[in-house]
Amino acid sequence: MQLTNYKTNDNYTLKQLKLPLVIEKLIDISDPVYTFCDVMDHIDLTPYFVEGKGYKTGRPRCDAEKLLKVILFAFMENGYCSLRE
């Protein structure tokens, strides 16, 4: 019987971040994200999204509306930025 040497990683910490079950407790009610989400929820975005084919393989698609909200909010907060510069 041969014993193997298990190599362990020391690049972790026992003190890990704990988030509450209700994330809204961390976000202040006057935060701009609430206003942004409220405005975006009242805009009909369906004409801007193209219905894709019904793919049967691969990963499930991400929600395009949520992805657009994240990108637009990032541009709203940080302005235009380019990775090429």
C-alpha cells in the first residue's frame, strides 16, 4: 500500500464574509441603485432584445435584461471607460 502526499493550500482564511439572507439590509434606501432599478422596471425593453433560437446544448442563457441593468448601472456610476486605453 502506497501512501500519497497530500499537498494543502494555505491561501485561504477561516474568516469568511457572511452576507445576510436579505441583502436589502446592507443597501441604504437612498442608494442610487433603487432609483435606477425603478426607472429600468418601467421601461419596456422587449423591442431591443432578439429572441434567440432554442438551444438544447450548453449552459443556460443569462437573463439579458438583468445583464443590461448591470452594465448600464456601471456606466452610470463610473462613466465611460475603455479597456483598450
